[in-house]
Amino acid sequence: MTNSPSGVKRSYDTIDIDGTNVRRKVQLVEDESVSDESLDESCFDLPPAVENNQWQSTITQVVRSVVSIQFTHVCNFDTESAIVSEATGFIVDAARGLILTNRHVVGPGPFCGYVVFDNHEEAVVKPIYRDPIHDFGFLQYDPSCVKYMEVAQLELRPECAKIGTEIRVVGNDAGEKLSILSGFISRLDRNAPDYGALTYNDFNTEYIQAAASASGGSSGSPVVNQDGYAVALQAGGSTEASTDFFLPVYRPLRALRCIQNGTKITRGDIQVEWQLKPYDDCKRLGLTNEAEERARKLFPDKIGMLVAELILPEGPADGCIKEGDTLIALNDTPICSFIQVDEILDENVGNDLKVTIQRGGQEITYMIKIGDLHAITPDRYVDFAGASFNEMSYQIARCFCIPVKGVYINDASGSFELSPYDKTGWRLETVDDKPTPDLDTFIEVMKGIPDKQKITISYRHVSDLHSESVHVIYIERHWQSTFRLAVRNDDTGLWDFTDLQSKPLPPLEPKPQNAKYIDIPFEDEEKKACSSLVRSFVQVRTVSPIPVDSFPYRKDIGHGVIIDDENGFVLVSRRFVPHDVCDLFVIFAESIDVPGKVVFLHPNQNYAIIKYDPALVLAEAKAPKFSKKPLKRGEKSFFVGYNYNLRLVTDDVKVSAVSSLNIPPASLSPRYRGTNLECVLLDSKLCQECDTGILTNLDGTVRAFWLSYLGESNCDQTADKIYRMGLDVTDVLGIIDALKASDKSLDLRILDAEFSSITVLQGRTRGVPQKWISEFENACEDEIKFLTVERISARIADQPPSPLKIGDILLSVNGSIVKSMRDLGSMYKSESLDFKVIRHKKELDVTVPTVRTKSLNTSHIVFWCGCVIQAPHHAVRQLMDRIPSEVYVTRKNSGGPAHQYGIVTNSFITHVNDKETKDVDAFMDAVRDIPNNTYIKLRLVSFDNVPVAISLKTNYHYFPTAELKKDKSGSRWEEIEHDSSVVKPVE
């Protein structure tokens, strides 16, 4: 197929995610059904429609039947992604509350929404039918909900659509409540537009074309003639022209009558895609002159015939019909249009049908059994380990000409995250070396796999079926415990959930293993002592399934350094271990891995300390020697580290500077960053390619850890800035010693303020007296600088406010001069520090309380209505001077009520139904007893301190309330499921 320069659009392709408008643009496949010469250009040059009394009367009646649809597709399913959008529909049966709209609005998966009538009354709608192929579906509302308006219904009259007919498109155009667009029908036999791969496409139907310039939100609008009949259904349009595409309402009319009569809507198919092609094209493909002459006589108003474009493997027509065959007749009925094909196939589901085609000038007849379209349209999916699966659909199979069978990954997340960019389009082949030909087999295979197990899967992407990929995945079912089957229920409009396994099989007990290290080869005898340093490195793999503390990565790989091989302590950058809501694996010699756990998170210096069980490691892993002398500018050192390819590299380096630094914040979404750092800087290109390393003497004594620091986002928000600098060993020795002496995780204290360095000139200008300048000049061995208060973190609720002020210049702490960040180390064991500061050119004595480091770590997480709520984490407090509420929205899911009703990420919920929510516990008290499907009032404050009030409708069916909470010891997470009141530990 070839692509033309123009594109096509659907209404809901304009969506809003966290305030960002996104429009999906897709290409229009070249339409070969009509040659350029056959188009009547006068169709496009008709004068504008003149409003008259008849049109005015018609529109007045029509608007009483048109509704605006506010809807959400709750989750990824088949071709559709979770979205929140709006569209249009119109009432076709007022007594039953039936609304006709597009299939891509109703969607193949879970749907929630409501409609707004012309007088702004609202009614909840449920989906009762979506066509397997054609772009139409039905929603239903309770007519008793509309109390103050007499609604009207539109009659479907497909036969009234004629070339030149003046029409109006009445709908929710570009998000407006009601727009009326005019045009003239220019074509009746256009092939269905193509919206691209891996998305829904209509096919095997004629489309009507007109120039009405409809925009986003108009999908599902009625296309009415002057008599007020709905002659077509708005479906899509060109993104680069004013052309619009309408679906004829022949099939919607039949489906409506079936619903009204209470009969089954049968839909037949032989898994062949046909294209309407002009007679000359058909002749070049083998149509005889006699067949053309006969067809022209039978159908004088038609310009061509149907030609087989695609035959799906293993479908009913496979082995019979071939590409390029021209359809002559069905059951001896001559065929010239898709309408005839649909009528015959729909009435013969399960029957053998006589199909007559012409191929190479020969007329051939086959008996083909008509399949059931509904049987190959998925109506169930499985949630497992953070991912979602459904059966392969006709829609996806047709895009890539593959059999309609297999397990399709519609949301490759969680344990099945196969690519950070492609979340859909994967076909699963095997799991744990067992074939998974269908969804039921997949379910049974997954039931037998223990939690925390590593297994091998094989899979292909449907766009590249030549390439099979094999991947080892980690099954995580303790943070993400859901394993359920969802089945569509057209009576209720909901999808019914069934738990498939109450709890996973327990993890297998790890066993001690050995691994061989290969020391670093050196020809230089001076460096031989550094050969064994490879034994001090471990690879650290992190799986963070819960989006906590606004951290952007769910999986990461880095390296750490063993600091105590006897107790199994490893130091690693917080770039890789940002919090303790994660699973850790410590890998030795790229050969064996053992589980790890977080024991300490430094709030400022960008490192975490994790622990593994040394009894499980038989390899000769060992901690290096650590220096007790800090590095200085100009010192030579030897660098050993791992680059971005995870390959060990070495280099001779020289310290270019030791500077007091702060990592710039990511202001759009605050997350952990290093602050109050005394960093070792190197002018080495090789070191800047390494995320982890060490600086050592030639005898193997470690002088500094080389770490990567997560910084601010780039302007285009497509990448994050990563800084790479050294952390002197002497800044960590006290923590190492404290860990060795403690059986529990550490709970130190810190000064919760951010400092930056200024020059002597700046200090002199801001009032530092000469006597203090002289003291600093005598005390400083390298760079002479002052520390000044740059930021003061917003206080924690039970803590007193800090007496420090922004701009204060630190002179001394507890009687000792403050030359660098390192001189603040006494804060770790002190409940307060006594400072001398310069403020407004005056010398003051200030006693500043410290805060517990554990109080800065997240300990309570709530999942409510599609958003993740927690107390504001430390990075948020660092950027704010006042916290509006201790209820912070750190993440929201696409398709949830939080997304639908406008809760903004990085905002604070201050009130629920005008009840103040000071903290997460108060929030839970406020929402715990609110029933499902109930509107509540929320008051929020944005990160920029802008207050707003919204209403939100709860949806516990798809988004149940749950909590993750630290137990009383503070060392273990517990999961609380509110729909079942179950409390269970997260193992």
C-alpha cells in the first residue's frame, strides 16, 4: 500500500495528559477506487449553503437528539489505549435511551462515560454494542434521568445520501458544546480511510465523502439532510484538508432493529479484505470484458468492482481466494458493493456460501463457510504482574496479515516491559519454554510460576514477525499482586473481574552459588595491586513497579561498591536506588545474583546502602581498603569504573577541583537529587562515560566513589540530565562504621536546608566583617569560600520551623569554622546545631534543630481513583517554603477518574467534601466510606500554589482503593486492600 501526502484523523485523537495537548496524526492510504479524471470538480466548488426556514426548523429539531459524550477508555485493550476524551452521539430510540456513535468512541474495551444533552442535563451511559469492523456502536442511558427536556430521536435513512445532497454535521466539534457544519456530499463510494497500524481501522465498507471541516470531538455526529434524517455518521477526516468521511448507516440501522427486536446481531465474515477498484484496474488484474459488460449493465451507477486485497492465513477463505481476485457473486447474487456483501454474510453465519470470483480471466466458484465476526473479536483480558493481555484480534491480524490467534500483549508493562518505548504490539510465543497459543493456556502457565522467579519468554512484534526475541523477565507479584480475568458484560456495560489466583506460589529459596572473577590485567607493575578491585564491584538491578517520589524509571541497572563484605553492605548511587519500594538484585561477576534490601538512604549525598546475604555468595567478593585522608585538588589518582556499556574501564586521572555543589532541581516534577555535596571533579572524558567507579591509590586504597546524579529534565522533557562526580570516602566512613555497629537500619539526623558557596568578595559585599574573612583565609587550605543558605525545606508537620533564613552566611557551627559542606558533619548525631551567621550584615547566633532522616522517607502510599497519593517527599519540600497539605498526588493513571476529572500531578489535596485533609490518614478517613459512583468535591492546590475546586466521580470497580504502609517497626511494607479489608505483608 502506498501513502498519500494527506492524513486522516479521528475526533478523540486530541487528548489531554497533564495539561499537554497531543494529536495523533495518521496517514491516508491512497484511494484507487476512482481515477482523478472521473472526479467532478464542480462537486467541490458548490456555493455555500444558504440558511432558510426549512434548515432552521430541521436544526432546531436535530439538536434535541444530539448529545456530547464525555468518556474514558479505562485501560489498554486490543487496538486502543487508555484515554480520556469527548465525542458526539445522537439518539436513535428515545424510549429505550439508545445513542448511536462511533465504534472508536465506544471502544472494544472497558468504557466509562456520560452524555450531556442540549439543556446541559447529564446522564450516565453504558456501552451495549460495538461493531467488530465498522465504525459504529451504541450507548444506552436511562430515559428517566432526563427530567427537564423533551428529547428527540433521529431516523436513520441511508438511502437518502446522494451525491450533491446538502448536509449538516451537528455535533461537539473541537470540544465545543454544539457546532453546526455545512457541506455537500461529493462521493458515495470511497474506500474506508486508513488510520495507520496498531490502531482501529474500518474496512469492507463504502464511505461517504464531503467537505465539512469537522474537527476533534465531532466523531459520532449525525450527518443530516434538509428533511432532518440521519443519512450518515461522522467518522473521520483529513488532517490536511477540509475533507470528511462519513459511514453509511445501513449496518447501524440493521443493528438498531435487532436491538429493538431483542434479536442477536449476527455478523459474518470470511477474513478477506476487499477494495473497490475501477473497472480498468479490475481488467488489469484479470477481469474479462464480458464480466465488465455484464456488471455495467446490472449496476449502471457503479464505477468498479470488489477486488480481494488481503486474505488472512488460516481464515475461512485461505486456500481459496487469492489477492487480486475480483468478486463476481455470492450465492449466485451479482455483487457490486460492500452493502450487498454485508447483507449476505450477516444472514449466513455458520453456513456454507457459494463464492464466485474471476482470476486471470477464469471464473471460479468456491464453497466457503461463513465465520462469526463476534467470535474473533476479543471480549476479555488478563491483568498479570503489571501487564495486560488479550487474544489476538481481527483488527491487529488484518493490519499485518497474520492468523487471528495467539496472545497479544496490549500493555507491555511491569514484569513484561519488553521495551521502554513500545508498550503494545507484542505477540507472546512461549513462557518458561511452554507455548502459549491462547489466553487460557497462558493463564494456566502463569499460575504455576512462583513469585520472584526469573523465566524466559519468547515473543515477536507484529510489525516484524521475522524477528523472534528471547528475553529473561522477573515475575513480580508482591507489589503488583493483581492476577485477574476481565470479561465484558453487555447487560451491565461493565467488565466482570474474576481473581485467577488468590496468591502466587511462594518464591524459591535461594541457594549459595559460586562465581569466577577475572582480575584486571595490568602490564604496569605499579598497578598490580589494583587488579583485584574488580572483586569490590557488584551490579545492582532495580525493579520499581510503584511510581513513588516522582522517580521516572521503573527498571534500572548500575553498579555499586562493596563496603563491608562481612555484613554484605553495598554503596550505590541513588540514581539507581531512589527509594525502598523496589526489588533489588545484587549480581556478582556477572554470574550469580542474590536479593538485596535497602538499609539506608542518604537524604543529601546521593547514595544508598543496600544489604545482601553473604552466605549466599561463595565467590571471593571483598570490600577494598578505604583511605581516611580526603582528596585534594591536583592529586593524582587511578580510576576504575563501568561505562554506559557496563564494561570495566581504567584511566589515570588528576583531581581538577573539590567543590561545594547542588544538583539543579527538576522543577516540573521534583524528585530526589544530591544537595550540599562536596564533590570531587575530574577533567576526564572517560570518567564522564561511567555511571559508577572508584578513585584509588596505586596500592588499591579507595579515595572516592564515582557516582551518577539524576538532575533536571531537558526542556523537551524527553531526557534527564545526568551528572557524574566523585564522593570522597571520608564523607562516608562514619556511616559505614555506624552500620557495622548497628543491627538495624540507620536513623541519623540532618540539617534540612540547602547551602551554596559564594566568593569572599560576595561575602564581603553582604556584610561579612574583615575579622571573619581573615579567619577563613588562615583556615582554608585550598579554595576560600563561604556557605550561604540557598533554600530552606518546608517543615514537616510535627517539626518546628527552621530559624535559618535564605541568604544567611554561615560562619561557624558549634564553635568550629564552616569552610565547606564537610564541616556540617556533626549534624548526624545532634538534635540541634549552634550557628553564627551573617544576616542583613549583622552577626547572629542561631540554634537550628535537625530532623530525622527516616522522617524524610516515604512510608505511606494510597491508590485512589487512578492516582497515587503520598506525603510530599523530600524533593518537594526542598523546593517549597510552605506545604498546602500532606496529601500529595505523585502520579495518575491514564483513563482513571483522576485523569478524567482533572486532578493534576504534583498537586496537593486539601479538602474532601469540604473536610480538611491535613495528612494521608485524614484523607483516607474522608474517602473510606464514600460509595462507588458518587460525585465528591475536592479542593486542591497546585505546585505553584494555585487553588482549585473540582468534582470527581468515584469508580472503585476499575480503580479500587488500596494502601501500602510501613508496619510499626518501619522495616516492612504492608498492603491493605479496602474492597476486601485484607492486610498482607509485601514479601
